[in-house]
Amino acid sequence: MNTDLYKPAPTVHLVGAGPGDPELLTLKAVRAIRQATLLLVDDLVGDAVLRYARRSARIVHVGKRGGCASTPQAFIERLMAAEALNGERVVRLKGGDPFVFGRGGEEATHLRALGLRVEVVNGITAGPAAATSIGVPLTHRDHAHGVIFVTGHARGDAAPLDWAALAAAAGQGLTLVIYMGIATIEAIEAGLLHGLKAATPVAIVQHASLPQQRHACCALSELARVVAREGLSSPAIIVVGDVAAAARGLAWPIAAVPVRRFA
């Protein structure tokens, strides 16, 4: 009898490394990292997270960041599959959560089509981590009954995001959390002003949860100007909505634009 016919298919783990602070890793993520013989690591995964890897593990950096030279996605997918089929315990280690703007869905589809098993380990995505780091609750019974997560960086062949429509939704009491929006900040501001008041509170958080974290707070009508003035750059999260006024320790930069501060 050929026992190879009864061997389970190799498993690839898609693991969320969280926003950067290694203490925000889940126990399941740490266990997967420790067991890996090969880690394919995104650009936003810090060295502190990689300290959990075994010394013998092979670490391959496959950086992917908007506006920078990136490892082709097709190459990453081929490498994961080939190494898993070769007997390696493969972990694809991503910043945040694999299924929140992490291309985890694309990778899982590719791997499963080849007969491989896929296990996804959720991580804390940067949006909630950024908001929490400055004292902003994304939902609040009095001020926001929901939250929208959206990317400001659409694929080249995708239709532009309808910021006016998103503004209309946010105006109904939803917090808008924008990932990867710095490069298109002017278009985001202009689009959102079609449906939101100029004085709508906004918070911008760069390098959420890391020692080098920086943040600023302003009215929506001053978003692009404040980002430029403060020199904020990617990776950054933009939080738009009344709850952003609760940002801890942040002064509104435009005294002429009244912004309600919540207790």
C-alpha cells in the first residue's frame, strides 16, 4: 500500500503580526512563528516580532509597500507553494491581519487551488490599534454606531473610490478608517468634503504602536495641509468622524474651526 496517498496536504500559515508592537501578537501567532522553518516576511513586520522565530529558521523578506519597489505577488505565491511542497513549514508573516488589506485572500485562493491547506491566524489590524493608541474609540453609543475600513490606495486598474459616497455613509454616524491614504490625501480630503462638514474631526497616526509613533489631529478641511506640515508619511492610518475628537493629548491646530471635544 502506498501510504503517501493518505498523507495530509502540506499547510501554509498566513499569520498576522499585528501593528508592530510584539506584545500585541496573539499566542497562536507566536506558536506558528516558533514552529516555522521558513518565514516570508512583509516589510512592516518589525525585528522584535522576528525574535520569536527559531534560530534555524530561514527568513526571506518579501517587502510590499505602496510607492516602493516590491516583491512581485506572483513570485511570493509560487515560493510559498514550492517550499511547502518541499517539506518546509511555511509561515507568511504579514503586518496587521492577513485578511484586512493584506492580500491574504489572494494567497489563500492560490494555495488551495494547488491542493495545499491554509490556516489563517488573525492579527490586530492597524486601524483599531492606531485609534486606541491615541484614546479614540472607533464606535461609541452616543457618537458612532459603526465603522468603515477602507483603503486609500486602489489597484491601478480599479475604479477610483467614491469618497463622496463614503462621506455620506460616515455622515450617518459611522467612523471612517482609511488605510494607505497618505499618497492620495488631497483627493481624499476633497472627496470627503462633498458629504462631511469642514469641521469634522480627523486623526492621523503614523507607525501605530511602535516607539516612533507620531500623530496629529485636525479638522477635515485641513487634512492635507496638516499632513504636509507635520511631515507625516506611510504607514499611517486616518480616522475620520466625531470620535476622533477624543484623541488623547492632541490639540486642534486650527483655532478658527470649532471642534467639539467629548469627555
